[in-house]
Amino acid sequence: MQRQFQPKIIRMALYFGSKALSKFDSLLQKANYSKLFILCDENTHEDCLPAFLQQFPNLPPLEILEIEAGEESKSLSVLEQLWHSLSELEADRHSLILNLGGGVVSDLGGFMAATFMRGIPFINFPTSLLAMVDASVGAKTGINFGPFKNRLGAFADAQLIGIVPDFLETLSDEELLSGWAEMLKHGLIASPQHFHEIQELDNTRPFPTLTQIKASVAIKEQIVKSDPRELGQRKILNFGHTFGHALESYSHLQEAPLSHGHCVALGMMVALDVSVKHCGFASAEAKKIQQFLGKAYAWPQFELEKDAFFKLVSGDKKNRGSSINMVLLKGVGEAIYNCEIEFESIWESYQNLVNGAD
């Protein structure tokens, strides 16, 4: 019987609010970087960067690298352009990369830093709720390759992660909902108390408090700390992602892209149904959670083609051979990883949920 996970805050190089800004300023003064490269997308360049730079009057020589907003920028072609830019702008191993943006910027910028000249230092200042509670924490970096999410990547530690909740004011409802899904996931896999508290947020524009953000980050922090390279317990963070990642990729192929968090939420609904069938999760409780999630995260208008979707699910990097590995729940806060499930069972759960939603 697995013990219930009890989250507590374990400090990495992670700071919140004004302390994050002061720590960054101190790092700049002590490290004497040759040049500062700030990676942002077109939205954070306009909405976040000007106010951010005003906080620091004594910056080293500065270059801005801007990418297009959206998941399509997490690609090998964009990464190659960024490598060229770093070379042309004479980046060296004493330079610093600052990733100012959401999950795409954090993932792409971290991988860019990890691979250029065999690794140069980088820091993350996430600007989306999703990046604050998930993408920027945990040392995962990477890009998509072909139809598969995060197929190429590396583990690389940021020198500093600064979470400044003021950035949340710039977000759309959809972006807040995307991050909220990951916060709900943290509760479902590790903390019933956190799950129930996060449930109370407005399901049209969920705007968490700093305390709630810290609590969600603390859950991920402790799990990552216990298993930095995802050899065991860290795998529970993938709850909802087996189906969710495949759905996200499929939505892009349909040119009707869904946000990462939206897909994870629907993936959690499927995983809950599979958990009822294979792990003894209480059916009534699963339905209650599925109904709650369904109010905020609708099923897409397009239909999934079974064979094409199977290829995306079976191509997930967490699988081993022909088996499909899922994270399932025995109860809220009781996650189990490495559950080998037949695709037919996953597909049956999806169809039951979609038909029930009609």
C-alpha cells in the first residue's frame, strides 16, 4: 500500500515575488556575465519585458531574442535559428540566457542553453500560470519533433527560477485555465487538501493566490527532488498526459489547437475512468471529478480517428516497447505509475466520456 504523499516546501533556486527580483539582481552583480540574452515571444516582449527591465538599471550588455507565440515555436527549425543568433551575437560560456515567457519559452530556451557550447547558464522567469507551476520547475527542457510532444530534450537546471505573480494579470482566461489544470493535477496525485482548495477557484477565470501557487509548486518540487531524472516517483507528474499529450498533438494536426492544460484536463478524465476499471478508484468519486472538469474543459468539436490517435499514444516517450504506460489513481492523492494498459481500454474510456458529454 503506497503512503499518501505529504508535500512540503523544499527550496531549490526558486524564489517568489520581490525576492525573486532581488535575487536576480544580486546574481547579475556577482556573476559578471559577458552578455545577457533574453528569450521571449511576441506577447511577452510587449506585455512583460518593458516593466521587467525597469527593475534592473545595471544590466550587462543585452540582446533580445524574440520568437512567435505558440507551440509551433518548440521546433528544431526555430531552435536552429536561435543557435545561429547566439553565434552571430557572440554568445559565449560566460553569457546568461533569461527565459521570459510561458512553457514554450521555458522549454525551448532551456534546451537552447543546455545545447549551445555544451551548456551555458540560464534562468527562468515564467509569465504564464502553466509555466509557473509546471514547465519552469523540474529541469526538463526540450522541443517537439514530428507529431510528438517533447521528443527531443535534456535535463538542465536553471540557475534561478523567479515566480512573479504580477505577470498573471496579462493572461487570457484560456491561459489561466491551462495552468489551473496542472494545479488540479498536483492535488489529484498528491494532496486531497490542495485539490479541494484549488477546486474553489472560478472555473471561467481561475486566478490563484500566491499561497496557492506556492503550494502547487511545492508539490512538484518535492516530487522532482525525490527523483530528479524521472526513474520512478516523478512519473506520477504525468497523470493525464498519456492521453493529453496525444490529444494536444492531434489537435495541432487538425489545425484546431487546444492548450496543453485543456488536453491534460481531458486526459485526467480519461485516466480517472481507466483508474476505476483497473485500480479500484471509487466510481462515484471519479464521476464527480469528471463532471467538475467537464464544466471548464469541453471535448473538442473534431472526432478522433482511432488508428491515427493510437500512433500518437503509442509513440509517447514514457512507453516501453508496445506497452502503454499510464499513471492511474487508487484514490485522490494516491497515484500509481508504470501501469501497463491496453489501448482498447483507454479508447473505451474516451468514447464513454464523449458519448456521455453529448
